[in-house]
Amino acid sequence: MTEHDSPTPTRRCQHHSADHSQTHTDTRQRRLRADGGQPPVVVKIGGAKAVDPEGAVGDIAALVESGREVVVVHGGSTAVDDTLERMDIEPTYVETPGGVTGRFTDEETMEVFAMVMAGKLNTELTTLFRNAGVDAVGLSGVDGGLLSGPRKSAVRVLEDGKKKIKRGDHSGKITDVNSELLDTLLDDGYTPVVSVPMLGEDDDEVLPVNADADRSAAAVAGALGAELVVLTDVDGIYADPDDPETLIESAATPEELEAVKDAAEGFMRKKVMAATEALEGGATAVHVGDANRDAPVTDALNGAGTKIEASALADNGEITQ
């Protein structure tokens, strides 16, 4: 995309005027009053093979029928890897100096990523919701500049114990959410089903780039002042990652949040990072729970799994990457 045909509409959505921001704040407050004070729910549905979305779809349909506003954000790394392997392309994962593992998305991988996430998976999940009676609308982060921010073409990685710079990445950091678009859809009775890629700003143009689905859901939840429910393939966050009997039920203080961060390992570290970002962005609470329960979202909202409350944030807390 060139400078002549691109960024003006996108950036107009990203940087709202004070009047527009106030208008949508007022709209959200009116909806909260009409709904008995309940904020929207942002549900992140994981893409692991062990996660069955059927229970979440039916549960979300019931929530929507009851009048609760819901935005769905989904992952799909497993499906992306399966497709890459069928195309004889080796998926590449890297570890940051902070110990977080993530996908390295070169140009070829980015093409497959967009095809699978925004094309196949988003369409399939939106269809599931519509079959369940939900007026779902499938969106990628590119649509309407829904999720946007600077592209990261080079990333810091840890290889063989040494810090290095790896170039050619197609990923980005979400700094803007077009909450006006989501507000409009929710006001009209639609349930947005959101997928990455996001819209990455790169010099004088924009292009689709990868972004982590957990952190995408966190950005949406923060922008909407929502409750975030992160569904995964375990009951929640365990004090001992190998022992399901050590489930941490809640974190309401900075000390308890630190204990959660210390306990999180592997894929759960990124979910805890996303939870922190969501709360810092304005989310009211974050729940991490099992996607394979009969009513996973309702159960999480009612106390199943791990709940991290906004009170757990320390003043001027920083997120380590």
C-alpha cells in the first residue's frame, strides 16, 4: 500500500478527537446503566488443539441472549503451524531476553498467517456463532483499523545464551484500538469476532502484521473497559504448574499478582502479561479459565479458574517484555 492510498482513513480512526472519545464514553456509560452496570465481556478463545470452542460458543450465545455485550477474540497458532508444515515451511519460534517465547513471522509465514487466521479460522468461528443464533460479525484487526500500531521488523532474541537482533519480522505492537467501531457494532446488536493480523504502521504505509492473540484481547478489553475472560486448556494458573491442585483462585493485591507472575511458566507467562496489560488499559477484571467446561465463560465470570482484579496493579507498574 502506498502513501497516496493509505493511512489517512486509518489514522483518523486511531486518533479520536476529544468530542468523539467523550461521545463513546457516554454511550458506554448509558449501556452500562441499561444493563444493570455490567461491562462488556471480551472472550479470548485459544487456538490449541486441546481447546474445543463449542462450549464457549453456546455459552456466549446464552450471554448475548440475556443481554450481555460480548466481543470474541480468537487465536489459532496450531492451525497456522499445521498449514505451514503442509506447505513444507518450518514454523520459527524465538525466545525474548525476558524469557517469553513467540512466533517469528517472516514474509512467507505472514502470508500463511493471514490466510489461516483472518480467512479460514475467523470465517469458521463466525459461522459457528451464527448457527448458534448469534448475530456475529467477523473482523480482522486490519478492518477499519481495528487493531493498529507500529510494525516491529526486528526483534531482540536469545540464542544459545546470547542476545541477538533478528530482522525481517512481520509483527507489531498494538497501541490503538478502534473502539468506536466496536461500540457501533455492539450498539446495533452485533457480536464482533476478532482475529489478527493487526494493521502495522511502517514508515509511510501500513501493512498486515502478526500480533499475539492474548495481547490483542487485552487491548480490546482495556479499550472497552470490559471484563476479560481468557479461555485455555487448563483450569487456570497453578502455583505449581505441574499440579492442578494448586490452582490460584484470585489475585487482588500487588503481592498476589507477583506470586501469579512467578508461578506462570511457558504459554501462561504471556497470558499473565496480557492480563496485566488489560487491567492497565482499563479492563475491570481478568479471568483465566478452562475452555472445555460446559459453560466456560459463565463459570469463569462466576469464580471458576483464576481471577485477577484491577486492585492487583501496583502504582506505576511496568510490564516486562
